[in-house]
Amino acid sequence: MSDDVAPMAPVGRASVEAPPYHEGAPESFQRLWTPHRMVYIGGADKPKDSTPGQCPFCAAPGRDDEDALIVHRGERAYVIMNLYPYNTGHLLICPYRHISELTEASDAERLEIIHLCARSMEVLRAVCRPHGFNLGMNAGETGGAGIAAHLHQHVVPRWIGDANFMPIIGRTKPVPQLLGDQRDMIAGAWDSAPATPREP
């Protein structure tokens, strides 16, 4: 089945679009799982203030990797699953320091964040075979940052047709695999996934 055209199935007098099929993606990335965003929209787990004591990105490195959903720890930054993902395999790269913007990061932190971003793309390509990525940082609450007090880089795998109708109709996003399972797959592939060839 093509992953960019979903056939219509008749239901009574209406037609229902079949769910997208992501060619080449593992079976576990084809299933639907959606409740995570409603918890976040309801205010769960949001910090009460912008201090490090309230920051989930400051707390995560103090927990074990499986519990915190950390897939890799670097020297100045780490990679963690987004607890409220936009899409399957959504990773965040966070510096250990509690800083809010890229302008506050040291050159060494900036370099490691971009290296971890590139490595995240390589690992996700090996694990879930996406067709593309969204990469970005939201600076400040007005800029769309859910946790504005702690800098974080988004790495979001994308597949043709992955959005379907859910964000428009249901104000939610289908995420087809449990976060713990995703974390195990991504963390397990971190050291073995092929690297992109680079010029010296």
C-alpha cells in the first residue's frame, strides 16, 4: 500500500479514510496510541515556576534512564524522549545546566547539542525509518516553549501522511508506540546505528 494515498472505505453512506501505512517502518510504529496530549493539556506535570527545583529537565538526569526515558547521556547535554510527543520517536536534547535560551549556552554546550541532534537523526533513521524530520527550538513561552525555563532541542521524525485528520478534528496527535518501548529501541541502537558519512 502506498503511504501517501489512503484508500477510502465505505461506512454506511459515508467514506472513512484508512489509517496511513508508513512503508518500511516497523510494525510497532503503525499502531495508534493517543491519550498522552490530553494529560498535558490538562496541566499535568507542568512546573509551578521556572526554578531548577521545579524543572523536569533538571530532575531527569538524577533518575535512572528507563524511568526518566533518557536514551543517551553526553558530557554537557543528554537525549530524552518527549513525555508528550508530537509524533512517534520525538526526542529532546537538553543541556544539564538550567538555561533558557541558546544565547546562554557555552560554545561547548552548543556544539554538543548539535552533535546529539545529528546523532539522534541517525539513530531514528536506523530504528524507525522516517521519511523526514522536524528540528527546532522554541525560545520563551511566547515562542511556544512548553517548558521555557530550560533549553531543549526537538527532533521529531516524520512520515508521509503521518498527521492524518487527528490534529484538526481531535486536537490530538496519533503516537503509535508506548514511550518506554520507544526508549528501549532508540537507546539500544545509539551505539550501533550507522553514522552518516562526513567529509574530513
